[in-house]
Amino acid sequence: MIWLLKTYIYDPIVGAGSTLLLLFRTFLQLPFLWFKRKETLRQMYVAGLKSLFVVSVVATFTGMILSLQTGLALKDFGQEEQIGNVIVVALTREMAPFMTALILSAAVGSAMAAEIGTMTVSEEIDALEVMSINPVRYLVLPRVVGFSLMTPVLSNYASLLGVLGGALVAKTQLGVDTSTYFNLVMDVLLGDTGLKDIWVGNLKALLFGLTISSISCQQGLTASGGAIGVGVAVRQSVVLSYLFVIIFGYFTTAVFYR
């Protein structure tokens, strides 16, 4: 009973508190961001360009799957021409930020936790503190900023590819004219609800980026027990990132789309 309480109640609460504290300490280091600009740009490259291929493939096929499955359902009612509305709303509002966050969590967040965790168990973090170098400023700040800035960029890129993939399926499988498809897409994007969907989607992506990067860094900094501890930290960072992305995604949607 005590083990269950510690594992499923005490440890998650302590972990959430330490992650929030780490994020707060990171915000306090923002005035020193200029001095870490090179490392921040490197982290943006790692999170952005190195993840571009995976995001491209997943986003394109996500748009194609949405277009095919939804289009077949709309075709039963003779409304397959409205597929452009469904695709652009689903991608910009929810699917693009969500799948981008999951990809980055597995591809970049896990590597971030492993890198910092290895430094922790090999006592490199302690060496930085002995040399009066702030580990949060030196390691966490550029990673959190670079990762969080690239998440909305990749989310918008995923939305674009998803819409293009949906157009391909709408033309070849559903017989929807391409001009009709993109006219509906532009009508939605340029309308009041479309602009709201875009900025809410970007807000979600930014929130997901902050969540994943802070959890990954926190798990790395608290790793212990050698190589096994690093593996546990990597696993925990991915699992917790997935959970909180889903939870925060729901509550963000509930707040802005009542």
C-alpha cells in the first residue's frame, strides 16, 4: 500500500513540482539568453531541421488519412466537397500541434533527457556547480527556448503538408476539384474562426514545447544509478510528455472552444 501511494501519488506530485520549479528558474535566466545564442540556435537546429523528415511524412499521411476517412463518410450524404473545411480545422486546431509534439517528444525530448542524464550520473553537473557555472543557464535555458520556439514552426509546417496531402486524396479518391478544395480552405483560414484556430494551435504548440522540454530536462537532472538510471529517465520523460500533452491539449481546447 505504501509503495502504491509513493509510486502513483507522491512521486508524480514531487516530479510535477520540481518540473515547475525548473521552468520558473529557467525563466529567471532569460536575461542571459543572448550569451547562449549559439547553443540556442544549435538546439533549434536539432529540434527543427533534424526532425523535418519525420514530421513531413507523418503530417502528409495524416492529412491523407483524415481526407479519405472523413471524405468517405461525407460522401454518403453528398457533402464530399466540404472535406477542405474539415481537414484545415482538424489540423490547425488539434492534429498538427498534437502529432508534432509527440514526434518531438520521442525524437528530441528523449535525447535531451539522455544527454543531461548522462552528465548527471557522471557528475559533470556537480563539476559545473563547483566551477560556479549555473546548470540551468548553461544546459536548460538554450534547450527549453530552442525547443519551444521550433514547436509552433513545425506545427504550422505540418498543417500545410496535411492540407496538401488531403487535397491529393480529395482529388484522386473523392473526385473533389482542387480549386474547390483550396477555396474552402482559404475561406476557413481567412474567417474569424480560422484565425482563432491558427493562433490557438500555435499556443498549444508553444505550451507543448515548454512542457516536453522542461520535463525532459528535469528527468535528466534527477537521473541516478548509472546507465540504468539514464534509461529510466529517458522512458519517464517520454511517458510523462505524452500524458501531459494529451491533458493540456484537452484543457486548452475546453478553455477556448466552449
